[in-house]
Amino acid sequence: MKHFFVFVSACLAMAFGTSVADAQTLNQVKQRGQLICGTNTGLAGFALPDAQGNWAGLDIDYCRAIAAAIFGDATKVKYVPLDATSRFESLKSGAVDVLVRNTTWTLSRDSSQGLDFEATNYYDGQGFMVRKKMNINSALELNGASVCVQQGTTTELNLADYFRSNKMKYEVVAFKSDEETVKAYDSGRCDAFTTDASGLAAERVKLSTPDDHVILPEIISKEPLASSVRKGDSQWGTLVRWVHFAMVDAEEAGVTSKNVDEMMKSPSPEVKRMLGVEGKFGDGLGVPNDWVVNIIKQVGNYGEVFDRNVGASSPLKLPRGLNNLWSKGGLQYAPPIR
Amino acid sequence: MSAVTDPSIPTAEIPISEARSFEGYVSAMPVEPQAPPIPSTGLVGWLRAHLFSSVGNTILTIIFGAFALYVIWGFVSFALFDATWSGSDREACLAHSGREAGACWPMIKERLAYFAYGSYPIPQRWRVDIVFLLGAIGLVWVLWIDAPRRDLGAFYFFVIVPIASYCLLYGVPLLGLPIVDTDLWGGFLVTLVISSAGIVAALPLGILLALGRRSKLPVISIASTIFIEVARGVPLITVLFVAKVMLGYFLPERFDPALMVKALIAVALFSAAYMAEVVRGGLQAIPKGQQEGASSLGLGYWQSMRLVILPQALRITIPGIVNTFIGGFKDTSLILIIGMFDFLKTVEVAVEDPKWSTPVSGPTGYLFAAIIYWICCFGMSRYSRAVEMRLSVAHKR
């Protein structure tokens, strides 16, 4: 009878439009004692289990940072791997609390999918890879080149747009799967290979001699990969957004996982506010006041996380590029903690 | 009187010229030795009869033989001769000094534990090992037809092993076994749990559904038919997707069962629907006289089913039943859709790992997966053949 009652009230809740989305996600997460994070089913550098079965990657570290902010324990996360088709449904139905799954922030998704995008943790975009011996330094020199691309993707459309708007000729060599495309490029079927820049780096290590290939600097499309939450829970969205901002601010202020304890004694008012020595900024977010300390200590600042997962210390060796701090010519800019 | 002395009988002393006139009857000359006839048995005979019996066949044999050799050679040199056997990262598996890069086995070796257990916490993995051991004992006990006390074996396998597995894998905090969330299960463990649930639940449920569909009671018959047709008419992927995503809309969080449970239920019901049709095929094949004979002996419905009809029906459907099992075993790879990492997905994760990604990491991973799947499915198939042979002794002509 009790089950039936709960079922009926759930149905009523649905009928009157107060679905799970309006619930206070933060309270649910705290009650559960665990964050449920929707991630990719396996993407090198972003979310992939290692040989011990532990998840690792840029997106994973974002989830861990959120857990560290809430619980002071970065391990209190359950990862739910989601494929491209089920990711939004899973978020909306409440199966996951937050979606950190290399999802491009677009207008249509932001306006009509029932979700709110929060913070871009990776600025991606379509790029080109060519052989070093071609001696090309810019995509604008690709006139007349043959380009390997995966069939039926936005990548293929972006490619057409780019060459048409720059009045260059090119030849498309399209393949059904990613694997085939890379293989064709590797065996010399085409001069250039195009996909998202982060993907280029991941594919480059699959080539027989990665060092013979170079990724061109031009980025011909905008793919801001952002975290998202259910629409209508602004408290939760604010927290998710500020976890990313805190990691960026910490990098800017030079606070790292190694020096965070010394930094607590820093005379800088900015650092004092960030690390909770001064002020009560955690209260506004509904988390403990030392939330940034926990994030930085257990996960690291944005630069450390980037470097470890996709940057110079990882096999992918992606350049910081657009993901550098705004002060270093990139786009990662976070409002101040004050 | 002695024949030797009889002058009328010609003796050996006949001159050669005269002896020639007997040629037609008896050869006095030893026959020249001849080459033995072309053998029609043994290896050579078999080859002649089957592969080189005519010019056309000889040409075909040569063409296909060369093709087979080429393929087998390529496969063997990839898997064995050119393969890399040791190394610590992708560098080891790249083509070196003009040598073709073969299979990258150290990648598989490093991830073996991951393939077996997925993300199951390392300090708790002994629990999985015990479950594997218990399961193996049960399997041998139940499958080995001459094993002692097979009734006990069946009880052990169908009651004790599932309960023990649940306690060990999921955990009982009271007994000092911390709970391991099913989201952490992965690899071969998940493939095995899901497929054995499918196999164990499918046969009894399938038999009931098949009997239900043939029942003369309209409610039972219609209900069984609707269930079977709906389950067979919707792709498993859709059901898994609905179970994962849609239930969240109308069930409060605390009644929402774990993904693993949903997957188990979905797979079990699915295999049951397919199994029902296989069993029904067997039931249709039993002549009506069998049922009538059983009735005339005074057997009731369940008795006649249990003692007369089902033993015959199940025997003739063994190939179909095993076919469903094998299909179900391979279908477990679909549960990736709901975010569970089965054996195949863990192999794909290894292939994705940039630490090992080389041009050969994909082929190596899928070759490994194919070998494991093949061993399991071929094992089931051989076992079913053996059972078939044994049960069909009475029918041998």
C-alpha cells in the first residue's frame, strides 16, 4: 500500500510538472552521501578506466572536484557511463546528478533539452593533422589536398564550410568509422586528417610513427565541452559552475595541490578568500568553507588536471591552446571569489 | 598303378614349342611384377577422391588451398610470429626495424585483471575468485553426466551457488563483507553473471510459457502469447534503455533498483520468451498419441508433462535450446547500452587507452575477445552435442 501511495504521488508529481528536476539536487546528493556523475563510456584523456579499473581523465577529475567540494572526499563519486544518445535522458530523469561528458554547448541543447550548461572545462574545435614532411604550417595551405574525414558527421560539414569560405579546393576521402579513417590516413590515402583537436591527439598516438605528424594550429569550429545539470535547479548549477571556476582561479593564483597548505598562510587577500581563511564563501554554495582547499588538495588546480590527463604529462600531449588561462592567451577565465 | 608311369599323360618333358599350345589355359611363365594399384583408401586415396578427382577440382583445390594458406599464414604470423610478447607501453608494440607489427599481447596481459573483474575493488577481488570456483564446481557437477549425486549437484548449482554468489559479490556487512556496488562490477564477471542468469531463468520460465501458450485456458494462453510476442517484438536494446532511463521518471529514487538488477531481469525475460518458442516447437513435434497414452494410464496433466511429454520434447529441442543459450551469451554485450561494462567493453577500453594505442591495438583487442567468446560458445556447443548423442541412443538406427 505504501509503495502504491508513493507511486501515485510520483505520478501526480509528474502530472503537475514538479518532476525530479525541481528537487534540491544538492540535498539529495548530501543525503545519499555520493555524487552520481554521468561520464563518457571511454574516451582517452577525458574518461577512461585504467588497468586497475579506476576511472581517470579530465571529466572524471571535474566530478571528483565536485565531490571534494561537497564532502571533502573526492572518492565519493559514482560514475555512470553514458553513450551519446542516452546522456540527456539520463540527466533529465535524475539517473545522474551532473553530466560531465565532453558535451558541446550549443543553443539548441541549452534551450530545448531541459538542461542548463554550466562551465566549459575544455574548449575543443575541429583541427587538421598532416605529415611533417609536407612542410605545411597552416590549414590555409591545404589547397588541393585530399582530406580523410568520418562520414556523416558535423566534422564533414565544417570541413566543407571551411574550404568553401576560404575558396580552396579539396578532395574528400570519407569513411564510415573513426578507425577506418585513421587507418586510411596512416597508410597515405590522403594528405590530411580532420576531427576535433582533442581527438586528433588521441588518434595521433594510434599512428605507426606519431612524431612524423603535426597538428595544424587552425581550429575551424567551436566545440566548447561543458558540464550540465537539470534545468531549474540554480543552486546546484551554481555549485557545479563554481567548482570549475575555483580550479581555474587556483591555477591563476598559483595554488597547487603541493603548495596548498603553505598558501593557507599567504598574505594575499585573494588567496585567503579562495581558501576560506577569510570570509564564508562556502556557505553561499551550501558546501563547507574549505571547499577549495579540498578540491585543490585532492584533485588539483585546472592546470594540474589538464597537464595530468591530456597535456604534456599524458600520452596525448595536447597543447594548452584555447584552454590556457586568459592571462596567458587562452579562454579559461573565472570570475573572482569574493 | 601310378599316374606318373602312365604314358598317355603328357609330362613336363613336353618340348617348349608344344607347351605354347596350352597358353590359353595355364600360364607357365611367371607374370612380370606390376606397380601396385592406385590406393583408394588412406591419405593419398582420400586426397585423390576428394581434392584431385578431376582437372577442375584440382584447380579449385589449388586456388582455395593457396587462399586458405595465405589467410592462415597471415593470421598465425600476426598472432604469433610477429607478435610482441613483452613490454611496458606502446613503444614495444610499434613496428621496429622493418618488422611488421603483430599482435600486442603485453597490452592484454596488463589488462587481464581488468578484463576479469572490471572496476571491482582490488582488495575484494578474492570474493569474485571464490564465486568463479564455486560456479566451476557446480558446473562440472551438473554437466558431468556420470557424476555422483547429481540431484544434490542440481540443488547446489541452482540454489546454493546463486545465494552464495549474491552474498559474496554484493556483500553482507554483517558477515564482514563490505558492499560492492554493482556499478563497480565489470568484465567477464558481468558477462558471466548476466548470461548465467539468462540461462538459469530462461529454461524453466520458457517451459512454463510454452505450456501456457498451448493451454486450453484462454487467460493463461492469451497472457503467455502476449508476453512472448511483446518480448520478441521489441529489441533488447530498447528494453534496456527504457529500464535505465524511463524508470527514473516514475519511480522515486529509493525504489529504483540497481542497473544490474534491471539488466538481469530484462535479459532473463527476454531469453525466456525466445526459449518458450523453442520449447513449443518441441512440444508440437510430440504426437498426440503420447498425451492420450499418458492420460489412459491415469496420469494427470503435470504428471504426463513431466514424465512423458517434456522429456521427449526437450530432447529433440536440445540444439535449439543451446542455440538460444549461445545467442544469449553473446547478447550480453548489449548491456553496454545501459552503461555496464561487460567483457567486450573492457577490451574496448583497453584498446582506447592511449598508453597502448598503436595501429595494432584494435586488432589485438578484438582478436583476444573473439578467442574468449569462441572458447565459451564452442564449449557449450560441444557439450550439447555430447548430450544429444547420449540421449539419442534409443533412436539410433
